[in-house]
Amino acid sequence: MDTYLRNKLQTISFVLVVLVVFCHATNLTYNFDSETVLIKKGVNWFLQTAISDGVGKIASPLFFSISGFLFFYSIQDGSMKEFFPKYIKRFNTLVLPYFLWSLYGILLYFALQSNSFSKPFFTNGLISDLTLIQIIDIVLLNPIPYHFWYVRDLVMLIIISPILFWLINRFGLYVLLVFLIFWIYALNFQIFTSRALLYFSLGAYFSIKNINMNNLKFRNSYFIPVMWLALILLKTTLGFMDFENEFLIELVKQASIVAGIISVWCLYDYIFINRDVTKTRLYPLFQYSFFLFAFHEPLLSIVKKLLNFLLGQSEIISFIIYVTAPLVTIFLSLLVASYMKIFVSRFYRLMTGGR
């Protein structure tokens, strides 16, 4: 893989993680012991929805596409001899961190729930009240850092990767068409979603068919980001007006995701085609992408609850928290990551899969 494409994927991945943090930063509801209060629809609702349920929704599909592309990169004949080294590597980079961060979530919540000051902030039950079966379920399938559903689905897709290779290598775009139908009709599987299958296979297709990613250029590429923003505004407006045709809203949303993926790909080339991204001030932070992804929850939820406690509840406060909480979370996550990498480097590499 050439340096330009490697830097491009690394940069886009960091941007996507930041978008994930903002996706999880929404606070349009307040959970009390006896009820859940919704923030009324206004400017705050519109902005949070447009960003988190609009711009940010490209994150997981594009992540799956990048993961599919990278996993099948250098796979030539699809023999198990080629897949075994990939399996071993992904065990260290995905499976082991998955369990470690899942255990971290349980231990952190248990510690916070054992403290008299922080215990009232938890409204969904106590770790100490869980049965052994429930704890096992949390560790294996539904970790407290809930965003690890992405890693869980990715691991399942990697397990069946030899089958995907054979299908894509033999039937090409027809396989993607079938997976697209699965996605349209929401035919999800027990071990992964149809969305994950579609976008992972899309990335795999580019690798298996040896398509040069640097040649993916789009005419009138400036028009695509404009269309992306227009679709986001349309979808958000329809939701704001309580438009009843949910199928149309979902169609607009998915169209915006496709436009967003193309937009991000093109915008990178527009910004860095004649500029070295490694010379930018932010580039050193890109190495912490996985740690930021892993560490931002439940930290973000804790920061939001704390800000709610300190600032109260109102529409303007809700938006202030929406902007402030993810920025604080990103700063703290990067700070912790940088210190861990220096002072406990082996543990850091274990938690991040050697990244």
C-alpha cells in the first residue's frame, strides 16, 4: 500500500472516531428515577440531530468499508494459508482488546456505583445486582462500552471472511446487490447487521478486485458534499416536521450516508493532494484513534451527567453540553492515551491491539 493511501485511511479514521464521539454526545432526553423527559424540538434539537444523526452517520459504514478493504488487502487466492495469519493478527488487534475493554467497563461502573457521590447518577441498575449469566452476557455480547458492537460485528464478519472472498471473487457485484437487498429489508443476522455485511463487503470488493483506491475520482466532486448537506437538512427537516413516511426518511438518510462517504473521500484529496498530511499539527494525534474510540465511553456519559448536574436542564444548556462534553472527552482521552503510551507502554499496546 502506498504512503498516500495509508495516510489517507489513517486521517479519515481519526475524523470518523471524532464523529462517533459526537454521535454519542446527544442529550435530547433527561433520565430521572421516575420518568424520561424529552427536549422540545427547536434549534437545539435540529442542530444535534443534523450533526449526530446526519453527518456522524457515515462513521460506522465507512469504518466497515475500510476494515473490509484492509482485511482482504494482499489476499490473492483465498486459501486458508492466507487467512490464518490474518486471524491471528485480528485476535490481537480486535478480540483481545474487546474483552479487556468490556471488563474495564464493568469494573469502572462497579467502582462508581460503590461510591456514594456517583451512585445516584446510575438509573439502569447496579453491577452488584447482576447474575453471573448477565455478567457473562455483558462481557461477551453487550459490553458497557456499547460502541464495541462495531468490533463484535467486525469479528463475526472476519470469521466468515473466506466465504465472503469466494462469493465476491466468483460473483462480484451481484453479491453486493444481494447484500443491498438484505440491507433494504433490514434482514439482520444474529451475529451481525445487514448494514455491516454490506459495507464490509463493499470494502472487500475493492481489495479482491484489485481496484486502485487512488484512482477513485468523481467528476463534479464539489457537488457531492453540497448534495450530502442538502440531504442531511432534508432528512432533519422531515423529522422536525414529524413527517409520517418513515420509509422516505430512511431512504433520504441512507442516500446521505452514501453521499457523505464519497464526500469525505473526495475532500481529503482536495485538501491534501498537494500537501503532506504528516506535516500538520494534528497528525501525531491520529495514532490514538483506536484508544479514543475505546475510551470515550463511558467517559462521555459521565461527563454529560456531571455537566447536567452542575448546569441544570434547559434547551440552551442541552446544546452547550452537546458541544462541550465531546470536546472534554476527546481532550481527556488523548491526554490519557499519551501518558499511557509513555509510562505503561506494554499495557497500552495490549489495550489497543498493538496500535
